[in-house]
Amino acid sequence: MASPLEQFTIKPLVPLSLGKLDVSFTNSALMMAIAVAVIAGLLVFSVRSRDLVPGRLQSVAELGYEFIAGMVRENVGDEGRKYFPFVFSVFSFVLVGNLLGMLPGAFTFTSHIAVTFALALTIFVGITFIGIARHGTHFFSLFFPHGAPIAAAPILIPIEVISYLSRPVSLSVRLFANMTVGHIILKIFAGFVITLGSVKFFILPGVLPFGMLIGLTALEFFVAFLQAYIFTILSCIYLNDAIHLH
Amino acid sequence: MAETDPAKPSDGPERDDFQARLAAARERRDGGRDTASAAAARNTGQLGLGFRVAVDLLAGVAVGTGMGLALDRWLGTSPWFLLVFLALGFAAGMMNMLRTVRAADAARRRIAGERGKRE
């Protein structure tokens, strides 16, 4: 049985180097490029007809738009409207990345902490800049809970700063861990089907893990949606904090 | 075993779940504010919430440890900053957890309240 971790190996497809830096075009980068192409293709192609009564593809695009527009409105308010393109990009990139990983043999780029952390860090730094640009130094009042005694500041401020800095960590670990664990479990159960199914008796022992595998695959599709959703909504909540400061 | 006995009443949790979804669908139809965080509380369930909370704690401790190690290496004061920031990181992780749980709790209560109003 192949190692369940084998599916996460990064393979350089086009070896490139920038000085001493390895910038090879890898299978991970390829999947990201495909994800962007799929998103762009779906959005551009589906709304081309501009039907008043949307067809199937057009309603997928409209549903996605309304879902994220609603999420931004609920969580950030009207000021969040101008950040909609950013939030929508994040959501569609993560969602399509998760779903592409469900194709047999495909590489899941969201199962790499390097990818999710870079994504989370971009969001985090961007949101911090937005907050500072809107509120100036007043932004740092975020690090001191409203109404707490001044004497508690030496303890509370470091805690709040660490709590703030831990946001990109928890954001990225949550997505990466869910995707990695899900795909490992799928691979292990698929291995069970093969090993149990080839036992001398009959193929019967393999049926049980196969049934489990079907259920797990469905669950994994659900997780793909859910994690993209959680990633996006937490970004919205952080954006709200930066814009409204509590 | 696929079909269940029609005479048997459906289980409590399933019923609750259906009621929650129905309330959410009505809310959406009426153009009300179906808060996304409420939807999150509805969707993730206990296991999902547990995992989120665990990651929250872990992230706080990890960032605290990282900052402590970096400061120690920079100032050559090992292990003092590590010890201090480990404790602070733990506190920050606890704070993260508390916030996540509070938000989920508030969302859940909001759903329950909305359901109560309608019935």
C-alpha cells in the first residue's frame, strides 16, 4: 500500500531557479493556475448570455455572488462593500482549490500549510493596513479591552497582541489541517478496500470499507465547502474588527 | 434497512436540525438578516466547534512560544522570555477560545430566540 502522505508530495514540473531560490513550477502551482482558470472561466462564460432568467451556470455564478455579498453585508456592513472583490476572490480560490482536490489523482493545494499560511498572512497584513489607514494610531486601541483598568495594561496588551497575531495561524492551520486529515483518511480507507478485498476468502471484507469510503467522500465534499466558508467568514470578521474597532 | 418505520416519530436532533433549517429558509425568504455567524453555528456542529476551539488555543500558544524564542535569541536571555511568553501565549489562546465559544453561543441563542418568536 502506498503511503497515505504520498499524495501531498510537491513535484517540480518545470524546474526554474531565481539566483539560489527554487521557483520551479510545481504540481501545486499548476493546480492553483487551474483553479484561477476555472473560476475566471466559470464567471466570464456563465454570465455571457446575461439572461434575466438565469440558466444553470449563470445561477451558480449568481448564487456565489449573492452568498458572498450577503456574508460581507452581514459581517462587515456597508463599509465592507468595497472589499467584496477581495473576499469573493479568497472564497472562490479556497473553495475551488478544495473541490479540485476531490478529483481522483488531483493535488490539493489547500492541504499545504505554506499555501494556506501565505493566504492567511496576506489577508491579515492587508486587513491590518486597512485598519491603520482608516483609524491611524487609534487602531491600536484594539489591543486594549474597552473599560479595563489601566493597571492591567502591562499584562492585557501583550495578551491581546499575541491573540491578534495568532489569527493568521489559526486561520491557516484550520484549513490546512482539515484538508490534510480528510485526504489522509480517504487514502487509508481506500487502502483498506484493496487489502481486505484481496483476502483469500472473497471480496466481501472489502465491501465494508468501500461503503465507508463513499460516506467519507460525501463528507469530504461537505468539508470542502465548509472550510472555504469558515475561512472566508473569519476573514470578514477580522475585517469588521479592523473597520469598526469592536 | 434503508427505509424507516413510518409510525416511528423522527429523532429529536434531526427534528431540531430541520426546524433550524426551516427557520433559516424563512428568514432568507422574508429578506431578514440571516446572520452568517448563525449559519456557521448551525453548520459546524459540536465536533467542528471543538476543533476550532482547539486550533484557537494552539495558535495562541504557538505564537507566544515563537515570540519568546525569537526574543531570547535576539537578546541572549534564554530561557526567560520563552517562559514569560509561553504563559502569555496560553492566556491569549484561552482568550481566543473564549471569543469563539461566546460567538457560537450567541449565534445559537439567536437561532433559538428566532424560533421561539415564530412558534
